[in-house]
Amino acid sequence: MGCRADYDLPMTTSFDGTELAAFLKDQEISWLTEQLVLAAEEDPVVRARLSAAAGVESSADDARTLVLEAVADHLPDVEHEDIDPLHRVIDLIEDLMEYGFEDEAADIAGEARDLYEEQFGDDGSEHLDRLHALIEGQD
């Protein structure tokens, strides 16, 4: 199970979404639903995000797995051209909070912070700062 960045499909053009949004606004709900389900089948972060929005309880467990895997796989010295997988799953934690999984999200952030610090120490990274902010936001 991995993120889009795990199978290294770089985008070659910039994306602002304006044309796509205009197109999507005119589509039938059944077609849009089908496209979102396909995206969720291919991308576990999208799946966890959409499941959380739908209130599916298991989405927090899925998110926990994704976040902890991303922390374990993180290479601090590697710069990402497209999407930083660790920032992407930290965004997922924020989404969980917005969708009513505040306690679960804070727990995931705490576990991720502990694992990060165990692996890399308190390196002052933006990743670690974001995790701290998510935990502190729940106090």
C-alpha cells in the first residue's frame, strides 16, 4: 500500500485545476462518483480522505497505517520534485480533524511524531513542526 509518489509517475505540466473544475461542474453525479471511486481504488490517501469525509470509522486506522509507513520510509535528505509523501499524509491527518476524527488524528500525529523523533531526532524539520502543531492544537 503506497502513495502516488511511491510509483513515481511525475507530472510534466503545471496544474491549476481551473479547466478541470469547469469540466467537472457540468458532469453527471454518477460519472463523478465513479471517477472518485476509481481514484480511491488507486490511491490509498484519497481513499482514506474520502472515507473520513463519509464518516467511515476504519478511515482513521487506514490513515494511521499510511502515516506511520510514510514516516518509516521518509528520507530526510531527499528532496521531492512533485509531492512530498510525508507532507501529503500530514495533510491527511489535518483532514481527519476536519471530518470529525479529532481524537484519532491527534493520536496518529503523536505516534508519527514519536516515530519520527526515534528515527531522526528533533531535527527541526517542517514535518516535525507540523506534527507538533497538530498535537498542540488538540490540547
